[in-house]
Amino acid sequence: MPYCPNCLFEYREGIAVCPDCGTALKPGPPPVSGSADLPRPETEPVVLCRISDSTEADIIRAALTEAGIPCALRAHGPIQSRLVVVTDGHAVDDYTAILVPGNRLQEARVVLEAVRSAPVEWPEGMEPGE
Ligand SMILES: [Zn+2]
């Protein structure tokens, strides 16, 4: 099927010039439209959050998996993006980045929010005092 390189429309065999713009048609299928300004691949991993507590990382990963969102943990990010996380007054320069596909980031944030806002279930006798 010939196509117009200007309009990217396909035309029937036998047509030599685009009826719309007059450009000479090229043989073959049109290229993927808008390939010049395609966004980054939607599945490219992006950092959802950084966590210094491996237990919390496991909880979040389990919640993401439960929600059907693929995720990966990466211990220690690239040096230039390392953050110092302060917990309980102690600086922790050790963290795990949770990566999710870019096109699932919004969903993953909702899951993350739900995990973090869930009440902590303290074992019997371990409730922190008021
Ligand atoms: Zn055309």
C-alpha cells in the first residue's frame, strides 16, 4: 500500500499522488505515526520512592504485587542520586529504591499511600504508650 509521507495516510495501489496534499506517494506501509516525538517508553522504570527500611520495602513490594503492578527493588541508587534518609534522628545513607513502570506510577502512588496510611498493627503488648 502506498502512503503519503506528508499525511501518513495509506492509499490504494495505483494511486501515485496524495489526493489531499499532492505529494508523491511512497511505497510500503506508513511509518509509525509521530515517531519523532514519541514519549519515553511507558514501561521505563521510574523511582516510586526510596526507603531505608527493608521491612517497609518488602511490605510495599507485596502491596504493589498484590495490585498487579510490577516492581523492582534496587539497593543503593546511583551515587549522584543517593539521599540521606533521617529516621529517629539517625542519618541513614542506605536505602532501597522501589522502581515501577512509568505508566503505572500513578497507580503505584495510590498503593504506596494506602500502605503508608494504614494503621500499624502492633502485636499484643507492644502498643506504644500514648
Ligand atoms: Zn498527503
